[in-house]
Amino acid sequence: MEVNVINVSGKNAGKVTLSDDVFGLSVRPDIIARTIRWQLAKRRQGSHATKGISDISGTTRKPYKQKGTGRARQGSLRSPQFRGGATIFGPVVRSHEHDLPKKVRKLALKIALSDKLRNNQLLVCDFSDFTSGKAKDMNAILSAIKADFKSVLIIDGLAISKALSRSVSNVQYVDCLPQIGSNVYDIVRRDTLILTPDAVKLLEERLK
């Protein structure tokens, strides 16, 4: 499929052909959901924890004798039924990571790209002439290319240019990633996806 390449002035600067193997897949919400869940699970610290009975400071003495008091028998003041006592079956420090096959992750990225193209939320823009690095100029570019600059993800080639990185850092809700950092979660959560011609080439080489 042919798509127009836009320059920083919002004018056509040629065309690029997008491979149907990468940008022409049908939508699979289940694959997208599995991959986002996998991504977010890896981000979790897993540092939440509560104190068990062995972690509570306090006496180990039996509160009172076993029989003859008319009350329920007790063995420790650190038990969960007492104020300041332990927590039973509370969360423990652990990793939330789980496995997801590489072919599923690869398929999810292609589906996310295809969905953006199908919904007219994907633009190909050449930022090679952008050298100022100013947020004001970046806002002007996003307005010129008619992107929803309140929610944009820009994917560059092997590395993000200094001007692009500097300008985006001061614009709210606009992110920029190198091609190798492109991922399903960031693509899905932004309304507009902007690819550079280098990013298109590298993504097709990576995902075909």
C-alpha cells in the first residue's frame, strides 16, 4: 500500500510503499491484550509485602493459661486477631513477569501498526530538515501535518536525532522512540503514530 511522505512543512515529499505483511493484518484484540498485559507485568516492581507472624516484633510469651479463663485459647499476641498482629496470606515480594512467545509479540506489533494505518492514525513524516530542536517548532510541525499533537508517538530510525529528542521532551503527550524501542503499549495508547521513512524500512526488515 502506498502512503504519502510528508515533510516538516506539511507538504508531500514523495511516497513510500508499506508492506501488507506488516501493515495489512486484520485486528486481533486478544493478541494486543495479551502483549500489553505481558509488557505491564514486566514493569511492576513486585515490592509490595506485609508482615507475617515471624516479622512482628513482640513477646513470644503465651498471653494467658490454656484453660480455666472462660476465654478462647491463645498462643501469641502477634497473631492476626490482635491489634498490631500479623497479616495472613498478604502479598509477598515477587516478580510478576511471565513468558510470552516471541512470535506472539511480533504478531502483536504488526497488528498494532496495521490498526493505526486502517484507522488513518498513521503518518509518515520526514524530519531530516528539522534542526531547531525547539518545542514551539515541533508544535508548528504537528499542526502543519494535521496530527493530534495532544497524543502522538514518533518512531525514528536507528537512533533519535538530537533536535527531535530535544523538541519532544518539552511537549506534553508527545513521545519519541528509536525503531528498536517500538512496542505495542506505546503505539496503542497514543492517538497518532508518526513514522520516519527510516523507521518504516527498519520495521519491515525486523517484522517480515
